Amino acid sequence: MSRSYGQYCGLARALDVVGDRWNLLIVRQLLMAPARYRELLDGLPGVATNLLADRLRDLEAAGVVERRLAEQGNAVEYALTPWGAELREPVEGLIRWSTPLMVRGPGGDHFRAEWLVLPLSALLTGKAAARRSSTVGIGVDGALVQVRTTRSGTEVSPHDGRDLDAVVRADAPVVLGLAARVLALDDVRGSVHIEGDEAAVRTVFDSPPRS
Amino acid sequence: MSRSYGQYCGLARALDVVGDRWNLLIVRQLLMAPARYRELLDGLPGVATNLLADRLRDLEAAGVVERRLAEQGNAVEYALTPWGAELREPVEGLIRWSTPLMVRGPGGDHFRAEWLVLPLSALLTGKAAARRSSTVGIGVDGALVQVRTTRSGTEVSPHDGRDLDAVVRADAPVVLGLAARVLALDDVRGSVHIEGDEAAVRTVFDSPPRS
DNA sequence: CCGCATCCTCATGGATACTG
DNA sequence: CAGTATCCATGAGGATGCGG
């Protein structure tokens, strides 16, 4: 752990725990699913292996992450503790805040379709419940993310292989633009190709813009 | 600005902007009110003056902070841009998350009563509207923070000098414990001394715990 | 292979002194 | 008052080693 701010302030103490470089990105990965060391290394392009080991130790000592044995035999697996999982709220807040930085497109940055799971979830949070449930796949960069809409809310995850009501194909900025438009943050640029039941897509994305 | 993560991911891009050491604490100070350079230096114990200058330049270039002339004559003043002010949501999220770190008390850390403004605001957010409006002062460490409750919500700020319906005196962990208890996060430890109209205090703090 | 630990270099942070 | 300039300590990043 890096030097503490030494301030009796909630924000300072939170940052003492998760403010170090890479920490919140590790949490991002684990918010999607528990993961092995190698998976974290792959999902965090640019991280040095010694830093990842250091940070995992810090986060474990702080009670954010727990190291445990994976279901399959003897492999080590990392997962968030209940308190660590509560970081979803501030993390999604930061993701919503970053929308203006994202609609500009990826530039030369690394990209993984799984990184759309949290943003879509964050941007669709609070969206008006759909009249009927549907599952729409979003094809981007060769991978498939699914958005499941029910009366009780919206749930975003990697495609689990089950049937989809429709598939939307677009690149990442367009997908985020679509979701942002639902919140009336920005307009959509680029094109989207829809396969299957277009009405199901509308169920997810075409609810009335908020505020 | 420190090295970019180089990831096309909302969280990574947000942290490219505000993830560097001290950045979010500077935002914390400016969320309370615009401030002069010297006020920031005083409100951020431990920061080196060159770092503060660097960070203010970075945040200005990123569009989070703006440098402007203060009302009184020719002095320079720093304030959040509208986009920067939207960091209130994730910052308050981190403050809520840090409650378990705060109820343990200050230890040897620096403390300023003004740092209670954001936590109280964050913890009281969403609290049931009071039946009547009242303003309760919270005296802590010689300073006074006021909590104004109206039908439209709760507002926390440093005391503006106007009349108070009551004054609660307690140390910081007790104050935060009180606020946390409203959200049923934790129990209150320690003692509180109330001066004035005790019913007004109840208006603020004794609404039914949530969830 | 996986799960780290070690080593080395260099950019960044921190403390202090100094200047317009 | 509002920052620069300087110096040193520390942490990040990359390569590589190594036991299981």
C-alpha cells in the first residue's frame, strides 16, 4: 500500500484503500466475475505482474478481495468480498461520469468487449422497466454481450449461449452512444445493424430519454 | 498527468483524468466551494505545493477545473466546471463506501470539520423528507456545520451565521455514526449533547432507518 | 503452463528552498 | 500570495527467474 493521506475524511480513507494505481481496475474485473491470476493479467493490459501481485495482497489485507480455491480442484481464484462488491456504486458513477470521454471513440487504446458490461449496466440503471422481458445480444468486436430486460430491471452480462430475441451489431462508441442517448447524454453517431426482432431492441434502447 | 492506462474503458478513462494522487481530494475541496490556491493548500494537509500546482494544471487542461478571477478584484480562484461538479455522485459513493473505515475514529489523522460536509450530505441523501423545515447545527472540534432539512431535501454546509433550531455537540465518529445509523449501516457509539430544540434534531436524525 | 518473486531502470511523488 | 526550481526517495514498468 502506498502512503496514506493521513486525513480523517471518508474520501481520503477510501482512496487509501482503492486509490492506488490499478486497484479500481482490478475491482472492475472482479465485479464481472471472480477470476484467476492469469485472467486478471490478460484483462488488465499494461499491468506489471509484480504490481498485480502487490495490489492483490493489499486489497486482500484491506478486506476488499478474498483469495480462495476455485471450484475445479486446487487452482487459486480471486473474488470480491461483500464490502468490495459495494464498490459497484462508485465505480458505476465514475463510468457514467466518463461518458464524454468515451463517445470520442477508442483511438489507439486497447479494447475488450467485456469492458462494455459495466458501462451498459451503469448507463441503463434506472431505465424504465420494459413492458415485456427480452434478451438482446450486442455484437461488438467479434464478441457478444447480452442485455436482458425484465419488469424488475435490466441485466448486462457476457452471452450465456441461450437464445436471443435480436442481435445488434455496432462498434463500441455507437453502443455506448445508444445507451447514453437513453439517458439523454449524447446523440448517436454511426450505424447499427439489427438482426432479428427489431421490436425487442426497441424494448431495451428506445425507452423515452430521461430528464 | 501520469501515464494513461491506454484502455478504451470508461473507468480507465475516468481514472486517466482523476485517478492521480490528490486529484479527487482537490475535487472534494472544490465541491464545497470555489477556493484560492492558499485555501486549497490549507485544506489538503500533506500535499506538496508543486504537486498542487501540477494537478490544478492537469485538471484545468482536462476540463474538470477552471481558473478564474475571484469576485474581489484581481485574485485567482479555482472552481469546478459543470462536468467537474458531476463528480459529486461518484465521490459521494466512495464516501458512503468508506463508512466502515470512518466509524473506527480518526486515530492520528488530520481532521477538519469542513470534511464532514460531504459525508453528511452523502449519507443523508435520499432520507425521507422532513415534515417541517429546520436547521440543526453540529458542533464538532470547535467548528459548526449546519444541516438544513426541508420538504425538498437535506442540505449540509458550513454554518452561515443564521439562527439554528438546535445544536448537537459530538466528536466526528459519533456524528458519522448518527448519520450512518439513519441508513442502518451501523450503531451509534459514544455520547451526544443536545442544546436547544431537541425535536428539531429528531427531524433530521430520527427518521426510520432504511432497508 | 500457472502464480508469483527478484532485479533493474527511470518516471513520479514529496519536502524544502526560492522567486516574481 | 501564488506558484517554480531543486533534490532525493519511492513506486511504476519491464524483463526474467523459479518452484510447483
